[in-house]
Amino acid sequence: PSGLVPYFDGLPILGNILGTSVLFPELTKDNNETFFTTSDLSVGTHTVYAVLIGPSGPCPGLPPSATHVVNPPPAQPSTTGVASSANPSVSGQDVTFTATVTRTGGGAVSGAVQFKADGTDLGAAVPVDAGGNASVSTSALAVGAHTITADFTSTNPTTLDSGGSLSQTVRTAETPTGEECRSSSSANEETKNFTATVSTVAPGAGTPTG
């Protein structure tokens, strides 16, 4: 036999034609064999048909077929970096933590990041944007050292989850004291009253006690 051999992804005519090869055994040494190569098959199971169209037209009957399975690409690792807008910070200061998620080999990521301070959630999980970034802000960290973690959960099966962390230091805010003196006098004595005013210096916040 000789002729053209179109390949279909699905039933002939109704299916998607993948391409065509030529079968001319008299001109080759393939012993009635021909082949076609493609990279256009999507993930999933495909039934590929080959139809021989000879000088008198297509061969009658249902053409031969083969089942081919295309697996999804292996999941790629991701990395999550964490940055602070102010480290160290002072008590009462609003600090923004930003997580940046990147995928090994490139490509966009999708999913959400759960931020935690010393194991306690800093609000709900934050979806990453088109650049793989997610942020959360807080002014509630107490004076001392804190471990901030960012756990990324991927919604794309081709990207693995990842996490990152940083150490955040919070210092006591400065509280300068202002003094005011008022005096009053009588014929026999003089009285002086002193008033001290204590306030928190920005970027710190809150009411000083003590």
C-alpha cells in the first residue's frame, strides 16, 4: 500500500488532525511503516487514529488506533522569602511583612501565604499577587524578639508548597519628658508646682505607664 496517512486525535474527520505522513514503501526501506511526531497533545488520555488514503481513497472500515497518555509535568519546588519594613522596630510601630514566592524554573505562582508571629496567625491567609507577593501589617508585637514565618500553600499542582521566616526585634519606644514650672507666692512663702509630661516618640505608639 501507499498514500498519505493523516493522524487524528479522536475519531477521523470528527477529531483534531495532528498531521500527515507519507507512505511509499517502494521508495523507502520502512517495510510499509510510517510515523509522525508531535508535541501538541495536551495532558490526559488520547486515542490517535491513522487513516491511509491511497490512490482510490481512504481504506474502508474503522482505521487502526492507539491510546496515548500524556502526564502533567512534574511539580516544581518553590521558595518563599520574608522581608520586614522595619527591623528593628519599636513598640506600637506598624510593621509590614512581605513574602515573595518564586518557582524553580520560572513561571507564575498561585496560592496564599499564612503569616505567623511566634506560631500565632497574623490574620487570615493572604493570596499572592501576579508577582508572587503577599503582605500583612501589625503594630501589636510586644518588646522583644519574635519569629515571623510565612507558609505558602500552592493552588497549582505543578508548584510545591514552601515557607520562610525571619527574626523581628521590637525595642521600647523613646518617651522624653517635658517639665513645666508654675509658682505662686504669698507674704510669707512661695509655692512652686512642677508638671511632667511623658509622650511616646514616633514611630512608636501607645500611652506610657509608670
